[in-house]
Amino acid sequence: MTVTRPSDLDGALAGLAEGGALARAGGTDLTACVAEGVLPGGPVVDLTGVAGMSGTDRRDDGSVRVGALTTVTELAEGPLLAGSYPALARTARGLATPQVRGTATLGGNLLQRNRCWYLRNPAFDCHQSGGSSCPARTGDHLYGVVVDQGPCVAPHPSSLAAALAAYDASIEVAGRGSSRSVPVAELYDGTDPTRDHVLDPAEVVVSVALPAPVPGERGAYLRATGRSRAEWPLVEVVVRLACEDRGSGPVASAAVAVGGVARTPLRLPGVEDALAGSVPGGGLSPAVVAALEGLADLCSPLPGTRYKVALLSSTVRAGLLRALGAEEG
Ligand SMILES: Cc1cc2nc3c(=O)[nH]c(=O)nc-3n(C[C@H](O)[C@H](O)[C@H](O)COP(=O)(O)OP(=O)(O)OC[C@H]3O[C@@H](n4cnc5c(N)ncnc54)[C@H](O)[C@@H]3O)c2cc1C
Ligand code: SF4
């Protein structure tokens, strides 16, 4: 495997224009994907020395730009993000292991491949590996989707994508001679079974743009897992509550996003609307309880993922109570 280490974006884009070239940031997923045959072992363009892709800056309009090479640990612990975007920082703190978080980057997390064990086993062909079927749909899909959007049933793996969906963030993407901003809600297409995100392999995620922070925002992240460490979640929830009186008054607006549920991160508008007027420290209103019960109608479970219908509702419920500061003992 040949590896180049460009120092600027133009060099990286030139390297990626070579057929079969692969971008590498922290390498925590890319290395495994090449070893497991998910990705071809083409030339590698190491992005870690590319100028302009690191750091966190506040812009004049109050929005914040986070470089794609920012590590998950930096997202979790950086004072600007931890103070102003608590739901994002808590999500970063809750994923993977300390070792992975110290190496894995924001851009790589958003573009990591899904965890389907058929995809990662070279003995199987599927839509994602050039085949024309999904063996997981008819086979073992215990960790699969509970909201069935299309032929592929592997849930989206990126916890940070769920958090960024809750923040209405945009991804700044560069290609050769072009750049564009992609809302995180459009970075993934659940109906396309052939790929996990919509970017071209020759494009680079340069940074993520977060809207200006909300003073006193309350945030929570919660996951349900099959084991307590080193595991992707079965279901995860990210909650943001913009409350009056800088965080102590009633909820003025809410954003709730879930992962582990569908091919894309999903926002839950019914739950978000029902949260308006909820009081920090108080319990869940009848409207919120009804919205949680309504989540079952959103689900279209596979035979092996029926357990996720109840798990989705209970995980969101626990995440809301945590964000409201009203956790049940
Ligand atoms: C035990 C374990 C548990 C984990 N649990 C979780 C979890 O709960 N939640 C979660 O979200 N993740 C989890 N992960 C996955 C981990 O977070 C990802 O592997 C990591 O975030 C990928 O980042 P990276 O910088 O290492 O990416 P890389 O491995 O370098 O790259 C990943 C992909 O992104 C592409 N890429 C990387 N950066 C760019 C860029 N700037 N522009 C264009 N393409 C790029 C690469 O080509 C590759 O396809 C877990 C991993 C492990 C090992
Ligand atoms: S199409 Fe998706 S769910 Fe089906 S086997 Fe391939 S990666 Fe897995």
C-alpha cells in the first residue's frame, strides 16, 4: 500500500483523483475496512498533515467551524464545544473507547462504514459490495434497522452524525476545483443500498459548521448497548433543550435525534414539538408521553429487530429525563 502525506488541500485532492485512492484520517475504520475487504487496498492519502483542517474557531456571525481532523477527544473536552454545544460534547464523550477517541476524527467518524457483519465478511456479496441482494435482510439482522428505509438494513454507525443532525450542522466539502456545503441531514441517503454516505471518494470533508450556540442550552446523550464498553449502540439519543431564562425556565424549543435505528440519523419532530413548555426538574408531560408512545408508529421492524421498538421509546424517554435533570432513580 503506498501512502502519500500532502501538506495542503490541493495536494490531497490531487492524490484522491487517482483511481482507487483512499483518504485516511485517524485510520481506525479505514484500516479495518481494507483488512476486511470492505474497501480495496488502493493508494492511501493521509490527511493528517493537511493545513486548515484542524482546530475550532468562532466566526463573526457566532457560528462555530470545527476542522474535520479534530479528534473525538478534542470534541469531548475542548472548552468552547463542551461549554456551548453540550449535546455534541456528551456524544463525543460517550462513543467508542478512550484509545479510539484519541485517534478518531470528526470527518472519519461521519464517513465510517456501517458495521454489518455480512459486509465485513468477504464470503458474502451484497448491495454494498457490488452484489444485488441483502443477505442480512433474510438472514441475521439482530443489530439492524427498526425503521426500514430501503434495501440495506444496516443502521448508520456515526454517533456524531446523530448529534450534528440535532444541531442542524453543515458539512464543508472540497472537491477538485469546487467546494460545497452539505447539511448533515443530506449527507446520508437511506434509500441507496450501495453506499453509506453521498460524498464522492475524491471529495474531502474539510470542516463542520455549527449554528451559533444557544445560551444555557441543556443537552444529553444516552445509548442502549449490548455490552457496556467498546460497542456501537443498539439505539442512541441526542437531546437539546433551549430553555427560557438561560436554561432554568420552560423549554422554548427542542431537538431530538436518534441513531442505531435507521440507515440515517433521524430527528423526532413529534417528540420535539411535545417538549415545548416542559420544565427542567419536572417529569414528562402527558403530551410528551403520548409522543413517545407514537414512536411505535414510526417503526417498521424486521423480524429480528422488533425488540428495538420498545428500546427506542425507553431510550428516548431516559434521554429526555436526563436533559431535563429529572432522571428516575
Ligand atoms: C471498539 C470501537 C467502538 C466504536 N464505537 C463507536 C460508536 O459508538 N459510535 C461511533 O460513532 N463510532 C464508533 N466507533 C468508530 C470510530 O468512531 C470510527 O472508526 C472513527 O470515528 C473513524 O474516524 P477516523 O478518523 O479513524 O477515520 P478513518 O478510519 O481514517 O476513515 C474512515 C472513513 O472516512 C474517510 N475519511 C476520513 N476522513 C475524511 C475526510 N476528512 N474527508 C473525506 N473522507 C474522509 C476514509 O476514507 C474512510 O472511508 C468505534 C470504533 C471502535 C474500534
Ligand atoms: S446491503 Fe447492507 S445490511 Fe445488507 S448485507 Fe449489505 S451492508 Fe449488510
